[in-house]
Amino acid sequence: MSYQNTGLYNDILMGANIVSGDEYKEILYAISRVTADMVVKTLGPYGCTTIIDDSAFTYPSKDGWACLSRLRFNDPMYNSLFKILRQISFNIVSKVGDGTTSAIIGANEFLKLLMEYQSSNTFRQADFIQELNGIQNEIITNLNNSEDIKYIDQEGDFEDIRKIAYISSNSNEEISDIVQNIYKATKNSNIYVSIDPGNKLDYEIQVGYKFDCKTLNHRVYVNEESGMCHKAKPSMVAIFDHNLNYNEHGVIIELLSKYAAQMNNEIIIFAPHYDDILINIIDEGIKSCIQRKVIPNIMLVQYPLSMDIHRQYLSDFVMLTNGKLFDYGKCRACYGMHHNLTNTEADRIKDAILEIDQYKFESPQALIEACVGTVNNILIAENYCIIKEYEDVVNPDLYQTTLRELDKQYNMLKDKKNKSTSVLNKEYMDVYQRYTRLVGNMGIIKVGGNSDLEKFCLKDSVDDAVLACKSAYDNGYVRGLNLAIIKTIGNLPVATSDKPSVRNAILQMLYQTFVNIGVAVLKNKYNTENITRNHPVIEGRLTNTCADIIIACADFDLGYNLITDSYEGNNGFTVINSVSTDIEILNAIISILSLVLTSNQFLSISRMYDRKKSREILLTEQIEDKIKVNSAVLKGVLQSFNI
């Protein structure tokens, strides 16, 4: 028996869960092409919508990421390879909100050019990747230092923000207006987006610090048509960092209520939890007040304290009230002092906590006075409250110091996150949420609609617009259609490398790749690469193809308004996007290329797909098709001879 039984080896290999060599490359190229062909139809202002069946509901979307996130293949291996491409795109969505479709199309364009280059050139993959990564860093450095970058005028009308929102939301006027209005009112790029039970797209400006909490018996305190309780005058606040029960906290609750009455004020008590006895006692007091037509002077509010971020929110909330936490030690000290003041010498208790410096107070009232905080103007909903004014209450130095530290931590983690392949960074999200709240002035976009599918589709566009505008606000913006990065690539020298032929090939492929992305945008309007009607001539250069338009704009520092079919100069561009969008598209393209060039086989422990059987079926289908074609040809020949 021969050891090298090629037929047996191939049969076994065909049934194995490993794919390698040329077959692997072909599969990866094919997946890239299918993916690009699927999303290219959504690209640009003249892109078409895709009807997505999400099993739960069906809805139209023009968002490339929405389409990518729901694309599936029958073969689990194809799905696994596609997920890698999709994950790279997800990094763009999470960072700049726009450019997903361009990245997928760009990667496919570069792969096509690379295959053509490989067919007539030999090169070491390691040398190619090294040169590619070096060029990538050059492009990013030059683009970030380019005079092409413009910055948002924080004292202006934020018209640039509106343009970016308009492009990234697929030409939605309403979204663009809302985002611009929020920037005008807040000058804060952090915008919260939520699904709303209403039937329209709306927004509100949240002025103040929002604290998540639940008000007990909320309906009793409602004094506005909105269903909220608004306390416009200063109110006392007592904040506990532990659960309250009647046996250990009944005394301090009673003393707090009496102190508020003594000061002709009301007190809002915050704690993680109250036992039933305390709640029932307060309920009885509330009923008595209602019968006497008197507003209760005490309110119980619960807040979450199960995670570290909740404790950080609590710390900020205490700071903004200029109070101090009622910890368990203070409650014990208060109870001990009150007991000793109201009982004889013989009945007094000796609690060691009364000898600790931080719990030494002259009286229970002195302790309460030292710890009770104040809110000047608070809006209390059923599941949250907003301190609307705290400038006159909070220690300004402490507030500004805390805000600066959070800002520094936020930017450090944002930079770390941008360099990471993982976007689900809990620490970053926690700091982001805390920083956003503490800034105290932000917009909230409420996405409503007549159906869930309408809301879902609209939220995709809102999220894209918000992230794209934030990226431009933080990092600046450039001309759209990737014109700035095309210009940057075109200006890179060739002779700086010890492998000039490889460098030159990469520069040409990258340049053509970004030109082709722009061409894809234009083709969705013109339905052809050639402009069939009269088109402007730039300095004697004809621009009668889509590629001519893109290259001419890049060369002459012009922009192109696809809606009006006109060129625009430096006095203002209609189509703009964040500079980070161009950079992230470049990063995604090169990440996909690195994946293709550095991997040469795929092994899946869950793969059950039989390639041999599949190829037999495919071969049978091809034979049947040929028989049908030949039969048709033969039939035509016979008919021509009247046989």
C-alpha cells in the first residue's frame, strides 16, 4: 500500500473541519465581496434602503451597520469569518458613528487591487505588512497635522454640526435640526439617546445633575402637569449610605422630621432601602397630612447601590448638596446621644462609638445640622431626580477639582479604548456616564414613532448623527467623500522606503481604494461611472467620470455637492465629516488586509458542513445546467434546419 495515497488524503481533508491555502483565501475574498456588494447600495445620500426582517419585526434601513449586523450565511464557517470583518466595522460604529459601509467597500476594493498585484508580482507578506503599517502611521500623522482640518466654533451657530448630522443621518432634516439645537443650548457633545413611548422624535435639554432613584408615594407630591414634583425653593436633604429599618433608624428619622419642621422646611431622605415598618409609619403620617390638607414635610427616596459606579454617583450627589453621608456610625451615635439625653443616669448606654472623634457631637441636633445638605431647586420624577441649581450650594473648588479629574480620566480611557480592539470597556462607559452627568448640561433625544420598527430604524440614524458630531466636535472635521485622506496619500513620497516598489504599489492601491469609495457614492446617484450630461471643467481638466470628479476635488482642494452637482471652495463645504471617520476607515481597511495576509487557514470545532458533498452537489448542478444549455442550442440548430 502506498503511503502517499493522494486521493484518500484529499477525501479525508474534504471532510475535515479545516480549510487552508488557496481555498481559504478564495472564501475570504468571496465573503468580502458579498458583504461589500450588499452594503454598497446604502452608501451616500442617494443610497437605497434595505428591508430587514428581524424575525420580531420588519423595517427599512439605510444604515450600513444595521444591514451588516443582520447578515447571515448558511455555512457556519462563512459566518465565523464574516464576524471578524463585522467586528472590525463595529469598532468604527462605536467610535465615530459613521464610515462602516465605506470601510467594508474600501477593504473589498483593496483586496481586488491586491489580487491583481499578486498575479504579476512576488513579495514577502511580512515586508508588505511592515510597509503597509508604516504608511498607515504616516497618513494618520500627516492628516492630523493637516491644514485641511477645521474645528467647530463653540461660540458660533453650529451650522457645521448640522451638516455633519445631516450627512451621517442619511439626509434627515429633523435629526440635523435637533442635534444643532442641542449644541447651541448646551455646548456639550455628550447627548443621551433613548427610545420614547411617544409617536414622534423629540428632545429636551437637561439642565442640572440627574440622579437615578425611586420616590415612594410619588403621586402624593406631584405638583406639575408633567407628573413631577418640583421643589423650587431650598429643601433639606439627608443621604444615608445603608438600608434603614425602624429599630435602628426610627429615632433619627423622627429627629430629621422635627428638625425640618423647626426650620419651617421639608426634608428629602435618600437611602438604598427602607423596611416595611418605616414605610408604613411614613404612610400614616402622609395620610394624616392629606386629611388636614397639609403637604407632608418628609419624603422617602430609594436609590441603587449595588455597583461601584452607584457609589460614585452617590459621592457626586452628596457633594452637590454640600452635605455629608449618614453612615451607620453616625446613626448609632445619634441613637446613643438621644437615648442618654432622654433617660436617667442609670439607664444610659455606653457605646464605644461615642468616643471616636468623627462621631463626637454635642447633641443629636448638632450631628444632624453637620450632615444635612441642601438643594436649591430640584425636580423629582418617579424614577429619577434632577438638581437644577447647585452653584450656590456646592463647594466650587471641590466641584471643579472633581470635574477636572474626571475629564482627565475620561480622555485617558477614551484614548485607551480607541487603541483597543475591544469596544465593550465597562470602565470607560462608567466614567463617560459619570462625567456626562456631572457636567450638568446635556441634551436628551427621545426617539418616538408609530411603531417599534419605525423607532428602531430612526434610532440607528440618530445614534450615527450623535456619534459623528461628537467625534467632529472633539477632533475636527474635513471635506467629505474622503477627499482629505486621498490628498494626504497622494502627497506621500515614494523614495523614503528601502523597498520603493512595494511602497509605491501600496500607495497606489490605497489611493485608488479611497477614490473608488467616493466613486461608489456618486454611482448611487448617477447609476454609471460616466457623467452623460455636460459637467464642469476644472482648470481645463475634464470631469466627465465619477473618478475624475473625486481626483479633481482632491487635487484642487475643492468639495463636491452631490445634490446640486457643483464644486465648492474653501469658503465652505456642504459635505463634511469628522477627521476621525477618515482615519477609522483607513484603520479598518488595513486591519482587514492584515487579517487576510497573516492568516492562511481556518479551523472550526463546531463546523459540520461537508465540503465534499457540497462540491458534488455543485458539480451535479453545473452538469445539469450545461445539459440544459446544450439541449437548447441543439434545439435551436434543429429548428434552423426545419428538423
